[in-house]
Amino acid sequence: MMAATSRWETRSTFVVAGGGIAGVTCAEQLASQFPSQNISLLTAGPLVKTVTHFRQVSKTLEDFEVEEQPSSVLEEKYPNLKVIQSAVRVLHAKQHTLQTENGQVFHYEKLCICTGARPKLIIQDNPRVLGMRDTDSAQEFQKCLSSAKRIMVVGNGGIALELVYEVEGCEVIWAIKDKAIGNTFIDAGAAQFIIPSLEAEKPQKALPCKRARYTTDKASKTAGSGVPGSALGPDWHEGISLRGAEEVSHRVHVEYECEVETIYSQEEFRQSPLYTQETDLGLWPVYAQLTNGKTFGCDFIVSATGVVPNTEPFLHGNNFDLAEDRGLKVDEHTQTSEPDVYAAGDVCTACWEPSALWQQMRLWTQARQMGWYAARCMAAHTLGEAIELDFCFELFSHITKFFNYKVVLLGKFNAQGLGQDYELLVRCTKGVEYVKVVLRGGRMMGAILIGETDLEETFENLILNKMDLSPYGQELLNPNIDIEDYFD
């Protein structure tokens, strides 16, 4: 066992940087497999994200909850795992050492970088433009929202979809660059299916969900670090009130095919030509001029336009290969270009030859899978064993919820990378379900399932088995045929 050499120098067989799902999953797996070795988990915040109530829905589909817990919970469970609350300052990959912001130096045999990603803000250092990524930003959003009458949400990904649906007591202007909502996850047909939910009365909420527990006080944050914490988990909004200052329950206005061109403070707006031309905009703390020529005043703007891998602390003085999206390139064993340095989750970009049915998306399910697989690879290489790419990378699968609908995505659900060589089958029952199947050469390549369809396991099997479905034609989605029994 590698032992600590001084108060500020620690020797660990394995060091994991990042307290999100990828990092915690990786550290837990290593601590379990190597009970006699020291494992160090570095996290910028006082809480870590842990997977709870894990459920294997099918061969590749996973459903789980995410809870924020104090690091002591992990340390009690794994005596050989030490959690250090300090962000990474610098990595010296050739020397196998890493220094944290509090001055502590870690000597490692193998390191896994799981530091996630940070919000890609439309404008930096503007107090009226908020990013949504971690617990602190969610709490800041809640505080600002409580006195707001109108906000603007910019972006069309998962966070934006959740926000525009969950916010009440406040008018929401939703600006997206696409022709339909939810373009990252669903097609235009599915968007038309779920969008009436924005105007409908929302169903009564069930008992509070346990997925997001904000149990820390503000004094326990990493002082002055400026480092973002771990990403928000599934159903992060269940634990906090998202209500503005108005009596209105839910009012969303969507502006399609546009982006933010200019942001004005109130003073800047009053000095601009827009102030004399548009007399009916009212006085607001901030204004956004869109590329479609429209200008809106609001209390604040939420920038939900994606994320950037959080690689900066590791790049200085090292020779990491970076992908076009600025993620650390990793091979089929999650290894980076630096020796004995691995990466998992949002911070990395999978650069192996992927399965014809899998693609990387920076999602919670993949963060857990990659963290778990990275630990297995680190263990295999330490023990001198061979390891093959895990089955979870054979088929893309994700289960989530949008606008209170269960959503399951399988394979090439939006015909990604298939060019024009595919056909679609669609079944839609208004307000109940939306089913879309992607076929190529008679074989199912992907599917979108919205609502309680109970088709996910059957469709997963049809995709994985590469069964020729040509003889069934449109009957494949005939609602009068029990397809589950038919292909059982």
C-alpha cells in the first residue's frame, strides 16, 4: 500500500478528480475492487453525487436517482477511500503528481479525470445572465426567480426543456436556434406532440423526489475557487421552488430560429436607438435583441446553450490530445494521450471506432457507464489483464422525462449519421404516446418512445438482434397488435 509521506503529500494508487457521477462511480468501483489500496477522490464542492435506486430496465437501459451526499458517506462505506474537498490546480502528468488548490500534492500510479463540463454562456461576467449547471447556480436561479416577472431562456437542450416547463408564476420567453423544440433529443414530430403541455394545466406533483438534495450551507462552499460544482442531476428541480413573482401559473412564448445578438443593461438600452423606436418594451433590468429583429426586456436571462468540457486545470505543461469539442480524447480503454491518465464523463470525448448504434452524448447515464468502465480499465491495466469494450457501448440508450412524459431514446433515434438511407414509421396518439422507428434495409436502427409505451425492451431486442422487419411493413406499429408478445 502506498502511504502518505507528509501532511501535504499523499501517495495513492488511484486518484480520481471530480465529485460528479462519473468520478464517484469510478472511485467506488476502484475502492471496492482494491480494498487494500489507497484511493483519493478530489472534489471542488462539499457534496458528492451518488447513484441511488439503480434499476436495470433492459439490457442497456438504466434508470437511477442521483443524490447529493456529504463525502463522509463514501468514506464510511469504503475505509480505503479518502475524499478531499479541493479543486485541482495543476497536473504534472510526466511526474505522476497533481496539486490541489489547497496546496496538497498527490502522487498517483493511475489518475482518472472526471471534472465534467461548465456552462457555455452567451456572454461572460454579466450578473443578469445566469448559467445552469450545478447546485450553486440552481440556488442562484431560484433566488432571482422569486422576484421575477419575466425571464428569457436561451437554448434547446435538456436544461432548457426542463426549465421552461417547470417555471411558474413568471412569463418565459424561450429563444431557440432550431425550427422545433428539443432538437438535441427529439424530432419535429415529437416536438409537436409534447408542445401542447406548455399551455396545458400541469398535473399535481407527487411527493418530493429524493434525487436532488441540497443539504449544504453557503459557508461550506469552496471559498474563492470559482470552480463549478458537479452537474445537476435528473429531476434536479424537484427539490426547489421554481416560482416567480406573478400570479400566472404558466406562460411560455417560443421564438424559433433565432439567437441572441446583443444584450443591453437598462441604461444601455435607454441610450440605444431601440428605446425611441420601441416604446412599448417597458423598463426592465436587461434586454435581449434577437437575430430575428425582436427585442425583449426581462428580469434576467438563462443561458442554457450547452457545455464546454472542464479541461483547463490539466492542460498546462501537458500534452493531452483534445477533440474538436475541447474534450480530452480517450481510446477504447478510456486512456488519454498521457501515460496512466484516464478520463470519463463530460470532460472526455470518445475517440474509438464506435458501434453503428452508439454515439456519445453528455448525459447522466453515460457519465455513470463511463466512470464504471474507466475503473475497470484502470484495474485491468494495474493487474496486467486484458479488457474488452463494455456492452453498454454497443447501443445508445437513454431514459428521461420531458414535459412530464416518459421519454426513451434508442440507437440512432434521430437517424444520426444515416444520411438519406433510412425510412421512418410513426405512431402518434395525441396526449398519450408518440412512437417513431428508424429503419434501414428493413432493420431497426433506432427509436423514440414518448409516453408509457412499454415498448423499450422489445425495440431494444429488435435493434440488437438486427432482425429483418421488411415483411411487417406498417403493421410493425399497428396499435391493435401486441408487438411485445409477437416478438417475444
